[in-house]
Amino acid sequence: MDISLFRSGLNEASKIHEMQIKAFLPLLNKYRDYETNPANEPLERVIDRLKQAYTDYYIIRNSNISVGAIRIQRKENNIYRVGPVFILPEYQGKGIAQKVFSIIEDMYNDARFWELDTILQEQGNCYLYEKLGYRRTGEIKQINDEMTIVSYEKHLKGL
């Protein structure tokens, strides 16, 4: 597995959007969270994020094949937020996300802590983040009768 990250700009907005739809569509169909699911976002939303001075977007590549993307938001006091992060369905379950988080933590080695959100009902996602050292903050947001968002953080640098 040859995982690498390619820093993305506005030229990659359509590619990111296309992969985002493909990756999140199964969850949109499952939970019908039309207001919050990235598969339901317009291209303009991705473009807006790419334009943010505090956002870094990367296309995730496996042997030079684009398999997903990750957005890093730089916050104050060396706090970073991941979201969205996604791997195309046909590449999920192969350890790619674990490798991506390792690369990101090396790249942003000044981080005091990391934040992210995920779907409580997606136990595989929760397991992955907990395996990577993330802990639930206790913050939850009920999206609908079938879906709850939970917040995670990973403390580093003596916090």
C-alpha cells in the first residue's frame, strides 16, 4: 500500500466533490440526513472550503489512484479539526484511513489536539477513531431518529 496525500486547490474541487458524493451516498441513503450529509452538498460548498485560509485539503492517493480526501482546519492554539475525511467505498476496509491519520499527524506535528465528528451508529468509524487514540467528548447531536453525531478529540503535547 503506497498512500500519499496531494495538497489540493480550486482545480481539484470537482474531483473532490465527485468522490465525496460517491463516498457519502450510501450513508445518505441509509440515514436520509439531507441537511448534513456531504453527498448532498453542492460543488460550491467544496469550493468555499478550499478558499478558506484556515483549511488544507488533500486528495488521498493509493499508488497514484485517487481514493478519497481529507480536510484539515487549523484552529487557534495548535488545535486541528478533521472533516470531512472519506475513502471511496471500493477502497474502504484496507487500512488506508489509518495510514492517512498517521501521515496527517506527522505533517501537523505541532498539534496539541485533534477534533472530529462521526456517526454514532457507524460502529466501524467509531472503532477506527478510538483505535487511533481519539476519545468521545460527550458532545452529541441528534440529526434524526436514526442518526446521531458524536464528537471526538485526541490530546497530544502533554494535554
